[in-house]
Amino acid sequence: MPLLGPRGRIPLQRCILCTHNIPRLQVQFAKQLPQNARIFSTTPTPLRKGGHVKSKPKPNPVFSKPVSSSFVRRVGEPCPVRQGGHFGGRSRDKKEVDIQNYTDLRLNFFMKRLHQYWDEELKELGVTYAEAKEEFNLFVDRVLSQDFKTLPPSPIDGGESENFLLKETAIPTPLELKRAQNVGEEVFDSILVEKYRSFTLREKSAPIAEMQRWLTDLQHPHEWYPETRSMQRTWIMHVGPTNSGKTYRALKRLEECSSGIYAGPLRLLAHEIYDRFNAKGISCNLVTGEEQRLEHLQAKITSSTVEMVDTTRDVEVAVLDEIQMIGDKYRGWAWTHALLAVRAREVHMCGEERTVELIKNLAALTGDKLVVHRYNRLGPLHTANESLNGDWNSIQKGDCVVTFSRKDIFAIKKTIEEKTGKRCAVVYGGLPPETRSYQARLFNDQSNDYDVLVASDAVGMGLNLSIQRVIFETLTKYDGESDKLLEVPHIKQIGGRAGRYRVAPSLPQKISGHENGEPGTIPPVGPLPAMPNPGIVTTFEKADLKLLTYAMNATTPDIKTAGIHPPDRVIEKFAKTFPVRKPFSQILEKMVQMSRVNSNLFHLCSMDASMHSAGVVEGTKGLTVAERITIMQAPLPRNNPNVKQALVAYSKLIAESRSGSILDVAGLEFDVLDDYLEAKEEEAKRAEAMKNAAKGSQMELSKMWSEVAVPRDSSMSTLPALEGLHKSTMLWLWLSYRFPSVFTPRETAFDLKKITEDAIQDILSKTNYNRAKKLRSREKAKRKGAFGELDELLMEDGVVENPWEEKPQAATAA
């Protein structure tokens, strides 16, 4: 009879006697064996160095505790695991082990972890530990009572997906187990766990399904905030076009209140409000995802991004900027959350007219009072009668040229500087916010020679710019699959930046009387003057002018619904209704499929970015559900593999609760900083050599020139790498405020952030994209299928013909 394991079954992955943890017990049993079996004590063994009893045994993979003698019977029988007996020969191949015995072994292993599994997964579903043990014993009996002897000798495997293992039945069949064994031990264990879970919850499946339906009922988001619903609030809307002073009026009220909150769409705006209020002597804290500056624990004002708005604090006034973003497909939930949850007696909203009807409906839903203030543009805005007709020499001081790729931005910058002699500042989304703000200040400063701004649609929001004319180099933008025409609101928002009245500088500048940390004099708040010069909007190509004219004059449709997002606590409870091993991205996808919303007022925001982030860290073991929910909200660019690699490294630190400096994280591109600094040193040596040699002879000049290395051209190759390093650093800082015990010290990351920003700014001041820009063919850029809502309206009104439409060619004579 072979050796028996716990509960009288047969663990044959390893022989008990061969791998026992108590050498004395082995010797005792060996004395009862025939003489030819005692060679085990003097001959080498594959499991021990120096023999069975003369050295420390290897860890026992089967039993965590010593096995008592009652579990070992008839040791003189042949070993079923080792060829040649218990104490000699080689181990049999895994596939040669009987599937029934192998199943029994893995069930023994699972039994030891049953309490941990129950605590992590079954406890939340209303299963007691006593019930879990009872169900496990019943499950084991059902599994092992099947006929394992009628299996085909060579089960079909290879080429089939592992999904074939997850059948609907709660008891795994012998054939399923054999196939799982051929795939691997990890898959085999996961099948047993999944089946046991289904078996245990077979009578609770209906309550679990009901719980999932209840958790995905998102039709009443205003009921998620009972404390706020108990308040009587007044909503005050400031609506109008770009440059109408609506935000200015709301901020004036914020200055007067005893306590308040500002919530904006960008870090740039939060920084600007923070700088302005502190410059005026009004204590203001800054809270964004990546940075927190607490000037005073009892600061009067808190400036934050809308995702970080504090909904636990009672304040007098809250200002929600760019309220039209409430209808955004991706971020609209943040404005809805802030509007419904912020505990302020007055909630001021600044935005576009097209949000008024939606806000009225939401106010009726919550019972809050609504007041609407409408404003007109301070200065006129005109669409030019003519385009630039492709002539870069027509660029003037104060122009902003808008295009939509980094390569095009630098190509246009180079062209303008070569043809006109005017220096160009650049702004695009990939730049750090601090760099964007610095470039904007260069453009606004009349005392320098930065006369033109070349930018992406990043200029549409968050920067105060002295733009006289906005020039669209193109009206199409690549969306990852094809070039698409910009939507009407997008065109109007960018075009509205022309002729903008600058209320405050983009970055804090020296203020008269502001010395030694004391507030200086700032012009008092009063009525805003009209613009002295009208803003002008035009296009670079003649073919785009009709489209632009229609878009600027079109009436933008109202925003019908507000975005919502399931609260974190709801996602966590929903995830716990699934097995622990189920991929978290699939759980989120299931939640999206099951979610129900009131489609008359709300829409579920896209969770694609969250599912993408969850998928990136799916392979990181040891993360809790709450930790995965936090990580999936981190700012992760889809098209930068280096930042994704950094997120994986960060997630491992969280899973292991291992703290350390950002400089110790493997995989970050610190080499790019080394290359940049080396190039700077070479450049400095070269400049110094030129300066010294200029005083000597031509021979000395040539000699010193040959001794100094020529600096490397690292502009366009280094810039994206630096931007990626900056994003990885900002991601580290973002996580440091969620996991402060892991991501420390924060000061090192801030130093790295500053060094990277300085390097990016230095490169921008010298970079010209050397590859000649290939002027895109409008027929190729605007290919069939790229039309949006704007184009259909234009064609219906007969304003323009379809530039994508392929004209039939005239038949030629044979």
C-alpha cells in the first residue's frame, strides 16, 4: 500500500519519506526495512546534499508541518513517485503521475490555504468559515469520486485556449483536470479554486447576481452624497463666450468670501489661482494630483484641479471653472461629482451657454436654487475674409499658428524663423505645465523677441495669452486611427483665444512693493475694459477658410447629459463578487456592460483609460482591489511604453510595501539626463575654447577647435525621452500622495522634476526640426470616412462640397 497523506488520501507529487522534515523519524522507519533498503542512509540522494540524514533537508513543498507516524504506513512498499524505490532513482516525469493522485495532492495544498482564501474572497459574500470547510470536504469527495481510469491515453491539448478549462459545471471532470495538468501547476490550481468557488456559491449565485445588479444601478448619483443633499445651496452660473469676463466675476466673489474652493480643469489654472491669491495676501493652498502646497492649515482658499476638489469641508463659495466639461466623454464625471457633492452654500459655475438647460435639470433634481448671469465678449472677434494662402511671410507679430503634432510644430517654428526672422515660442500638450506656462510668458512679454506662438490645441484652455490672430494650419487632427475634422466647439474655443484680454499673468511676476514676502500692490478689481483691438481668426490654407467660417458662426448644440463614474467603494464591492484571479480589467468591462444610468440626464464616462491602466499592472501579484482601483486612476499616457514600464515598477513597490527613492527604481530613463548634461558640458567647453582662441592666432584657433568635441545634436531625439521621464516623475509624485509610506522621499522627485523641466526648456530654446515638413495633401489628409458632424451640416447647407468625395474620372476614348 502506498504512503498516505492527510485525511487518508495519497499525495504522490513527493514521497513523504523521501522529503520528510524529521531525519530521526526516517531512521526509525528505516530500521524496520530490509537490509537492502537501508542504503538510503549512506548513499547520496537528489534531495539532500551529503545523504538523507547527514544534512539539512530541503523545504517540504507538500507539508508545512512534520507528519506524524500515523500518516506513514507500510514503508516497505515500492515508492510510487521515485523509480527505484523511496531512497534511490530519478523522479518520474510530472505527466507520468496518476491524475487522481495529483489532484489529491493539489487539494491538500489548497486545504492549507483555505482560511486565507475564505477571508479574501468568500467572507464578503456571506459565507462563514465553517460553511467553507464543510463545502470543501464535500467538493473533495465529489471530485475524487469520479472515474479517473477511463481517460484517453493522450488527451487533446496544445493549440486550445485555456478557456476550455472553465466550464459551467461546478465539479471539474477528470479530462479537464488532465488537460490542466498538462498546461501547468498554476493553471491546475486556478481551476480547482474557480470550481470550488462555484461549488460553494451554487446556492448563493442568485443573491450575488442581485448584488451585482444593485451595485451597477447608477441612475441616481445625486443620492450618493446625503450630507450635501441636507444643505440648501444656491447655484450661480456665469455663462458667455471666450473672453467675456465670466471667470473674472466668479473669482471676485471668491476673494470676498470667508472660505472657498476653486476647481479647474488643468494644473495650470490651479497654479495660476494659487499664485494670484497668495500674491494679493489671501492665504491659498494648492492641491493637485501631483502636487500639494499647504501655505496654512487654515487657509481661506484652496485651489485644486476638479478631480481633487474637497467634498468633505463646509465652505461659503465654490467656483467650478469650464463647466461645459461636464459633458465630456472621459472627464465629465469629475464636474458632475464636484457639482453634486461640494458642500458650499454658493456654487459658482463658469462656462458656455450650452450647459444652462442641463444645469437647470440637475438643480431641479437636487432641489438647489439656480441663478444665471450672461456675459458678452469684451472685444470683437472676426473671421478673416482671406487666408494666408500658404504664405509664411504673412505671419505677423502676435500671431498664434495652431497645428496638431509635435513634428509639425517644430517644422513650422523653423520655417517661420527662417523666412521672417521672428522667434517662436511653442506650446503643446506633451510639455510639462510649467514649461507651457513659461513659453506663454515669453510670448506675452513685449520686451523680448518672441513674436509668434506655434501651438497645438493646448492653447484652448488654461493659458492667458496676448494673441491678436489665430491661424489654423489645419482643421484636422489625428485621433490614433485617421485624421478627423475638429468639432465645432473645439474650433470655437481655440479661435476665441484671439484678442483675449489678459486678467493676470500666467506665472507670478515681480509685483511693485512685493518684497520680503509681504503683499504688494495689485490693480484693484473693477469693470473690465473693452479690447482695443479685435481678435482675428483665419486659416493657413484657402481650402479650410469656408469650414472655419461656418464653424465660428454655427450655433453649438446644447449639452444634453452629464458624465458620471462609479464611486471607488462601489467598484471595490463589485470586484469582490468575482474570483480573486479574474483580471481586473475584465471586471471593469463587466461593470460597464451591466451599468444602468438615467440616460435623460447622465451618461457613463468611458472607462477605457482605467481598463488600460488596470491591464498594464495585471501581472503584478499582491495588489489588493483598493490598490488596483487607485492605480487605474493614475495619469498614464497610452503611447509611451517607458511610462507604462515605470507604472509596472511602481505597482511592484506597492504590492511589496517596499519604500525607496525614485532614483532606485529600475527602468526609468535617467540616461537621457546624463546625455543632456554631457552635451551641455561639451557645449560650454566649445564656447570657452572659441572665446579664448579668438584672442590668439588662427593656428591656435584651429588647434583648440580640434581638441574640443563637437556637441551632439540631441534636440528631437532627446526631447521625447525627457518628456517621458517627466511624465514618469509626475506619475511617481501622483502615487506618493496616495501611498506616502511607499513613495518617499518626495523631495528627490521634485528635484528630478525641476531638472527635467529646465532641460526641456533649454532644448526648446535651441530646437529647430531639421527635417523639412512635408506639406500634406488635403485629399490624403481628408480621406473618405473622416467626416464628422460639422461636415454633414456644411454639405446640407451647401456651404462647401465634400473634400473627401472621390470624383468619378471622365471616360477616355479608346
